[in-house]
Amino acid sequence: MKSILFNATGDEGFSRRLDSVLDITRAFDAHLTLLHAIPYEAAGAVDPYGAAFAAMVPVWREQAAALKETTQKDMANEGVAWDWVDAAGPTALALLHASSLNDLVVVGAQEPRTNAKGASFTAGELAVTADCPVLVLPANCQRFEVGAPVLVAWDGSAEASHALKASVPFLRQASHVYLATAKEKSRKGRAGSLPDLPPVAGADYLSRHGIACEMVEIGEDEDGVDAALRKAAEARKVGLIVMGAYGRTRLAERIFGGTTRAMLGDVTVPLLLTH
């Protein structure tokens, strides 16, 4: 993992997320790209309220310049290779374009300009479209402990398999790896008729990379699989949850997988997602 892309925003939690990303960058001796996107650059041509957006563009540009200047000062003594990229348009689209030549995209769990509750559109859109795994950091994150235990949500699906493979760099450095299977009351809506791969298949894959894991089964929770995963992660004091992202693009259209949407709606532990 040598190229990391980070969504640079000017919200209250930005500096804390930056500290976490720097922890990861140093651990992997990677290059960090901070991308700042100014949305709605061309809104005036297509939107009836374009004048209001157009009036905000100079403000956003001024804020972007101030953020860049402050970040440059902060990064001067961090001892990592980095660069800054300015982009125009929707944040998810700008990060998606830049993800092609990056090994990891890091975003916050909330939309920075709206502070909206619930699942982040940017995080959800990237999770199912980006060319690399997406790390979603909680709003209250302070630092990222690379050597902390990791819990991998496993159901034997292609998505879970992709997430497992993408997480190998993190799993190599983890003090303990849990390959967790969660019981579900119903598995309706799962495509295909072939059986899922068993947990031992995931464990065998990791063993070939020199990674030992503990296979655990998480019991049912009345609040859903997402609640069960959070409780299991808290009980094991993990620093990262890995899971496959289900669904297609456009999180706003509510066609995202239920567990994925629920996990994105309440990120309490850093969440690594891959479609």
C-alpha cells in the first residue's frame, strides 16, 4: 500500500482524520494525496437556483485556499511524502476519478458540508465504484492504531472475498484477526444459487499470506447484523472492521445492501469497504 488518497475537507473533524491518515501513511511508508473538491462549480448552467450556488463558489474557493495554506503548515513537519490536489465538482466523482492510481481512499463517515446524519453518500458511492478499498473513519476518530485487532465480516460472498483480499496489508500488521460469521434470520435477496464459501476458505487464503486468524460466529441480534458486528468489534477491542459492500451506485436511491447501509449510518470503528 504505497498510494493513499484522502478527502480533505474543512469541517471540524478534519484535523483528527488527518492524524489518523498520517498514522497509516507512516506505517506503510506511503505517499499521501490530499484532494479537496469544490462542488457545484457549473451549477449555474443547469440549476434554477444556480445564482445562489454561483455566489457561494468564491466563498468555497477562499475556504479551500485557507485550508490548503493551513494544511501545508501542518504537514511541513510530518515527515511524509504528500501532495495537494484541487478539484471541481461532486466530491465522490473527484475521488472516484483519482482512485484509479491509488491503493486506498480515506473519507469521513459524515458529509462535511451538510453534517447530515445517516449513511454518507460519498462513502457509499465510493464503496461500490472505486478501484481500490475505501476506509471510512468515524466522526470522533482520534488516531488509527495499525497494529490493533481487526474483525473481518465474512459470509463467503464475492464481496466479502474482495474485501478480505484488499485488507491483507492491514491484516499483516494486526495483532489479532477475527474472521467473523454473523447469523441472520433471513438471507432473502441474495443473488445466485451456489453456496457461499465457508469461513475455512477465507482462513486458508489468509494462511497462504502468513496471517493467522480466529474464526468466530456472532449470534443473532434483535437490532440486526450491523448491531451484532458492532458489539462483536467492541467486545474484542478491534481497531478496524472489514466488510464487503453490497449494492450498486446511488446510495440516495436506497438500493444499497441493508447491512452495508446500516454500518455506514453509524460508524463507530474505522470501516474498510470493498465491492
